[in-house]
Amino acid sequence: MNIKHTSLQTSLFPPSAPPALWLLLDPDTQPPEELARIATESEAGGAKVMLIGGSFIANDGFDQAVKAVKLKVGTPVVLFPGNARQLSRYADGILFTSLLSGRNPQFLIGEQVQAAPIIKRLGLAALPTAYLLIESGAVTSAEFISNTKPIPRHKPMLAAAHAMAAELLGMQAVYLEAGSGAELPVPEEMIRAVVQNISLPVIVGGGIATPEAAQKAASAGARAIVVGTAVERNGAGIIEEIVESLIRL
Ligand code: 1GP
């Protein structure tokens, strides 16, 4: 799939499509061939997008991981980088995120400046995405590594105000992130408050491990539900269960 910049938003959020399940693959947790196997099974189960990235990646096989997944699936393979080193020519596009909930310039604009020339050179389609970290119980890797405070989980209008700022700044999507393996997913009332105040597609992830949790996020207005840890722990079978529950909404 060759996605042009202008159409990445449409490819990821097809008009009038039901809420989609996106798989998050973390190259730090599995070797490339295992990631490719999980991606293949997840695509068969109904996952619509393969995100690849992580807030902390210690091994150096990022490019190989993206290549291995891209060779096996027909869905878009989209980078979801934790920093400017997580780039690959083999991806179809990139969530060009800015950690807008934080006040750390490194993740607001610093990493983006490092990455931009490489993204342009590789010709990657980019979706400018506001990344909002939401308080979710215990400290997550995203919170620790980014050295930012998440938005308090019982302040939905604070999240909505960040999303409104993202929209006014010209961003094309909002990602509400509880953090990988979060104790508590993003609260429904917060998703609802964000969705009601902007017209951008909203992605929700972190700590979603059951069809019920995915349904709650989708009912609140999320267009994409991201699942990673539950598949690492329980296998790709959970994908099909969640996808079926989303279709029934
Ligand atoms: C993390 O939102 C994603 O960036 C997915 O989180 O690993 O908890 O599913 P989980």
C-alpha cells in the first residue's frame, strides 16, 4: 500500500467505517519473525492497522521488525515512534505525534525536529497527531521516559481543552493514551468530552484488554482502539473477540 500524505487520515479512518481495532507491536518484546506472526494472525482476526513503536526500545532491530511485519500483512503498517530513532522506510506512514499533554520541549518539538528531515527523505506519509497521556494508576513507561505529568483522569475538560488546542493547531488526530499495560484505561467520560468538542478522529489505547473495555471506548466515540499488551499476554485470539464486539455496537 502506497499512501500519500493527504490521504493517510482517510486510509486510517475510512468514512462511515465502524470503530476499528489497531494492533500495537512493540519491537522490544518479540523478535521480528514473531511480530510478523502475531500481525498476520491479528489481521486475520480483523485488526485494521499495525502500529509499531514504543516509549522505550532497547534492542536495535527496529527496521527489521517493520520490514518483517510489512512483508506479511496487507493492512497499513504505521510507525508510532517514542523518539526520532524509531523510523523505517518499510512503513506505510507515521503517526507524527507531539506529546501535547506534557510540558517537556523534547517531546513537544525536539524529537520531531530530529525526525522531520528523515521522514521527508524516506517519503513517509505523516499524520500529525496530538498525543495526550492520561493518568492511569501506576506510573507507566510513557510517563517515566517522557518525564511529563499525565492529565488527571477525573478532569475530562482538561483533556478536551488539549484536544481543542490540537485541532486549532492543525493536527489531524488525537490519541488518548493511558500507557502500555495501564492499570486503568482512559475513562469513558473523558473520551466523550474530547469527542464532543472536536471533529478530529480520536484514537484510544492503554490497558484495554477485554471486548467490554473496547466497547466502552468505542461507545464513547473512539474511532480506533489500540491493543498491545493483551495480545502479548494472551495471543491474537483476543483480537477477533474484540473486533466482533465492536461490530455488534
Ligand atoms: C500503548 O495504547 C497502547 O501505547 C496500547 O496499550 O499495551 O496496554 O494495550 P496496551
